[in-house]
Amino acid sequence: MNKKLGCMAVLGLLLLFYCIPGEAAKLRFGVDQLQWSTIYAEDTNQPIWYTGWLVEEGDEFITEDNKRYEVVRTEGNNAWARYRETVKITAYLSPAQTFWAQLISRLPGYSTVQQQQPRKMAIYHSHSDESYVPSDGTESKAGGGGGIYQVGAAMADALRAQGVEVNQSQANHNPHDDNAYNRSRRTAMGLISQFKPDAIFDIHRDAAPSEAYAANIGGQDVTKLQLVVGKYNPQMKANEDFALRLKANSDQKYPGLVKGIFYAKGGDYNQDLSPRSLLLEVGAHTNDKQAAERGVAMFANVIPATIYGGGDGGGGAAAPIAAPGAAGVPGLSGAGKAIGWIVGVVAVVGIGFLLLSSGSMKDAGTKLNQFWNTEFTNLLGIGRRRKKRTDGDEKK
């Protein structure tokens, strides 16, 4: 009898811990408050960040221009952050964006078999009520799906146009309270176990002044995006690497589209379920929903290339996740980095020798062009194939 009681007590404690809201320590301001945090630079006392998250000491963020700050003091809805470093965001560019990858992809016989690999992504909405005041007439639709679902659909459509299979959950997780992430966790777990996506996104809108997110990119009025990484999360390093890669590729293709990356100290936001799981803030409640749809569609254009490599639509299967805490350029193995260094050194030495032997840039260019069109193509067998086709034509 005592053993049964002991087992029941242990089971009760486990259930209690499981049901404790994981996000209670760190949430947005309530939907009925319509407030946001203003963060000032500690040294200049100028506002540098707006967000609907309840900010606390230890939170971090990377700005649009890739400066990392840490919150060191808070007073009500105001906070002050200290500059830590400038992130070298180009180090996180997809391998497909590097010079050598582009050169190799142009070589004859380069395999495109990997392009046939299935590609899947999932979308859900923890805060199902979130809406856009100028378009929806309210910041929150508590009774049903908010305007955020249309923004998620715009992202899904843009991904599908690139050959990605997308599962956007229509599950409703209202009300907008401390347990919203616990309810959406079941949705995320179901998507991951059944659909097996290469990446999963929880789509939100922020609370902030409209100018914090408004932008014009390529002649289109859009909203910027904020990427959110949960710091209390065993997958945090992998999620951070994914966020940095996305920002790097977005900065190159659509400068100014990503407002920055926010590191929320108080929770994991279900990101422990996948190494490629992110929370996206698409505009704020003060922005136009159609602008948010255009902004998230642009952002969707950089996701496949970030995950699968290749061009705009991505090339092959999902690249392996970098090991948490791995040194060097994220995602590259030791052998890969060694080969990269060797190829780079050989290239530099070769170019230097070519300049010295030629005497001028013009002569060096002529020699390089001759080398490419004769010796190098013959080495790969291109010249021989061309000659055979010519000989065959003559015989005809």
C-alpha cells in the first residue's frame, strides 16, 4: 500500500511540473495593455529597440546593423542596454553564396540530383488572436483566428512557390495567456512527429510603434521581421545559428528586412523541439497587415537557400546542423575548413604568380582567359568532347 502511495505521489509531482507554464517568467505584455518596452543605449541614452516583450536584465538582442547588446537595467517599460560586440554576419552566409561554391556549381557535370530531395516546413501560431489594427480593426481577435493566420499563409504560399511542401496549422491556442505556449506545444509536437519538417516557425506580430517595423524594400512597403531565440533551451545554439544564417542571407538579398534577433531570457518557446525552430515577429499591431504579408513573403525567399543551399529556391537536402558551440565558420567540418584554406592559399599564390609573370593586370587577364578556354577545359574533357562533335559533323 505504501509503495502504491509513493508511486502515486511521484506521478503527481511529475504531472505538476509538466503542467507548470514554461513561459510564465517571460511573456509579452497582455493584449489588453497595448504596451511595449523601449530600450536605450547605455552610453548615448538614445532609443535603439522597441519590442512587446517584457524585457529584463540579461536579455540580449542583435540590431539591424548587427550590433549585439545586453540589457543591464530596467525601469518599468524602459530598459538600458550595453554594447557587447559587432557580429560578423557574413561568416554565416550559406555555402552556396561563397565564391568557390558558385564556381564549382558551374563546372560541367555538376550533379543536381539532390534537388529531387523532398523539402518540408511547418508553420503554427501560438498567439492565435494577434491581428493588425489598420487592417483588421483590432489588435486581437479572441473569438477566432486573428490576422496573423493570413500572414502565415503568405509565408506558406511564398515557400510553396519555391517547391517546398508546407503544413500551416490552423489550430487555435486562445486565450492569449501564460499557457498559450503549452497549448501550442502539442501542435508543434504533432507537426514535427507526423510531418517531419526541416524547419518549423511560430509566426507572431509584435507590439511596437509602427515606425519600428515599417520599411520600403525594392519599392514595396513592407514590415520588417524580428527573429526570437529562447535562451532557456537545450537547442539554443543550433536555433541561434539558424537565426544568424537567415539574417545573413536576408541582409544580402533584402537589406533592412530583418530588424534584428531578440534573445528572450525567460523561456524556450517550444524551440527545444527542433534545432531549426524559430519565433518570427512580422511587423507590429500598428502596421498594415498587407505590408506584413509582403515582408514575410520576401523573407520566405531566403529560407530554402539557407537550409538547402543552392540558388534562390534552394538546392538539395537540408544541410546538417552545426554542433552547438562549434568553433569556426558554422556548419563546416574540420576537413571542409582545411580544404577551404588550401584552395584559398593556392588561389592567392596562383594569382600572385600570374601577376608577376605577366607584368600587368591586362596581360594577366588575357592569360587567365586563355587558361580557362584551353588548358582547364581540356583537363576536364570539355575540349575533347567539343572536338569529337566537330569531327563527327565533318564526317557527316
